[in-house]
Amino acid sequence: MDFCLSGYTLRDASSIITPALLIYPDVVDSNIQATLRMVDNDANRWRPHIKTAKLAAVVRRFVDHGIVNFKCATTLELQTACEAGARDVLVAFAMAGANARRILELAHEFPAVRISVLVESQRQADAWRDSGIGIFIDVNPGMNRTGISQESAGDVVSLARTIGRAFRGLHYYDGHISSPSLEERQRAAHAGYDQLMRVVQSLKTAGLACEEVITSGTPAAPFGYSYEAFTRGGFIHRISPGTVVYNDFTSLEQLPGYGFAPAALVLSTVISHPLPDVITCDAGHKSVSADAGVPTCMVAGRPGLTPLKPSEEHLPIRAADPAALPAIGESLYLLPRHVCPTVNNFDEALMIVNGEIREVEAVTARGHERPVPAYHAVA
């Protein structure tokens, strides 16, 4: 895909130490509005995962648009969401031991926020008994990462029954549905939702109330909302895409025509010209995540440049036309293949409006909390 840099370039990029994370808040707002249009402007149908947003400043923009229900994966993300004005947060990651105790501490610190967790076993559920924490059952849609198999409705019913009043609903993350074809993706998503509805029906037959069903990461988001059975199932259904707040070249290819645009880029500098058709910039995989494969990014506005395999700090880039190679010292704007872990690589983000730095914001939920918060070193 190509990407026009118009409106994204900085007036004085050479003054910035690179690599640097650039976030465009006006585009963030536009992406939030585009997702709301996907759900017919019903903010209650969207529970975004903030693993992408990461910044408290960006989570507050969600809240400003009326989005107050969130998902997260770490205790630091939970704290960030609570501080930013969330009203309901699901920790969509199984927690035990000290991690679980930290969730209880945060629930005590933020009593106005409804906090829930995921479980897939009786042992996990027992750890939250009488805690006041809500519980969702994690259903495995075939991704085989966590959860009870979608074909094991009886196990879901048995667990929900023992959870009792704390049972809130079902969590169904179908992130493995990522076919380039929209039609194939919709068929796969809806087939999974057919199976999920059989689980919901089993709960109803057993006399167990299912308050909420959460589905659909970014690739399946439109198909979760368009699945009609969710609207007449007697529960709240929410989709949970998070990448759409910034987007990357993967999500932009997956969801064409929805009005999404890149809201996060990595600014880099050309530092070497090792071969006639290759330059190297300072954005290796410690800056632009390589977890989704090579190329890790695209050079925005420069379709003739192809990023090669990175090392820790170096990103070699090959030019189709050696005569068009950028010069050493030139700035390049990189659109990540996977923006979520890329944002997690930076301590701070530059908020860019009209080509200028408007604010410097902490990437509040980067990484994790201190493993021993009460620890004090002894000299």
C-alpha cells in the first residue's frame, strides 16, 4: 500500500532526537469517530482494548467521545484506564498470585470503576470468590491461546453456575481470523459466532443470566457488529478493536473503506549508505516492532523504499531506484506493520498538530508495574 505524507511532516524534524514516536491527536479523534460510525454511533457497543492506546492522554480522548468501557491486559493498563475516567474495565488476561492481589488493590483504590477479570477454570474462579470483582468466562474460539473450547458448552455452564452472582458474561477473542479477503473473514467470524450463540443458549437453558458478550478484535470488528443474533440475544454485545485508534499498515489493509488513517508514525534518521541501493536508518526492532514479520514497516510517502530485516537499532532499506536514495541525515516517517508493541517501545510520544509538537506525553502504560512495588533497596 502507498501512503501520502501530506499533513504528517514536521516543520523542523531535524531538531528531534530519533527514533521518536509521533502521534497525531486529530487523526486519533477521526479514528475514534470512524469506529463509532461502524457501530452506528452507539459508544456502548465498543469496549476497546487499550494495549494499543497506552497513553492516558489518548484514553481520555476515548472518554471524551463517550467510550467508558475498556479491556486491558496488564495492571498498569488497568491503573491508566481507571485514572483516565473509565467506568468499566475488563482485565482480559488471566491473573494469579501477586498480579491478582494488585487488581484487588486497584479495585479498592477506584471503587467507582467496575473491574472484572477472565477465568477458564474453577481454581481461577475460586481465587476471586467474595472479592467484589466481576468474572467473565474466557471462551476459546479456535485461537488456542486461552479459554474453554467453544465446543464445550457444558463446561462453560458448569463454571458459570459455580461462579454465581459474580458471573458477568463471555469473552471471545477471535484474533486469529485475519484473512486478507473480507468475505472469507466474515464467513469465518460468523461461523464462530454461531458456535458462541450455542454456548449462550446453553447458559439460558440452565437458567444462568449472561449480561455481556465481548467479541471481535480489529480484523473481525465489522463482522461482530453486523452479526444479527447478537442484537436479539438478550445481552449487551460489545466489539473490542484497539488497533484502530492509531492503525498500522496491517489494519489499514484489513479494513479499507471505513475512514481509518494512520495516527502514529515513527520518525527516524538515515545514518548510513552501505550499498549502492541500500540506506540504513536508526529504527531497528527496539523501535519498530518486528513481531509481525518483515518488512516491519513501510516508509510513508516513499513507495520505492522497501525496509529489510532489522537488527536492534539498525533498519536497512532498499531502494528500487538507487538514484532516489535518501541522503544521510534525512528524516524518514515509518508506518509500523504492528503498531501496538511499537508504541510500547517508547517512553514518550510527541503529539503533532499542524506540523508542530503540541505536547510531549508519557506512554503511561508502557511495560508493566514494578514487580515489587513496596521494595526499598538497602544500602
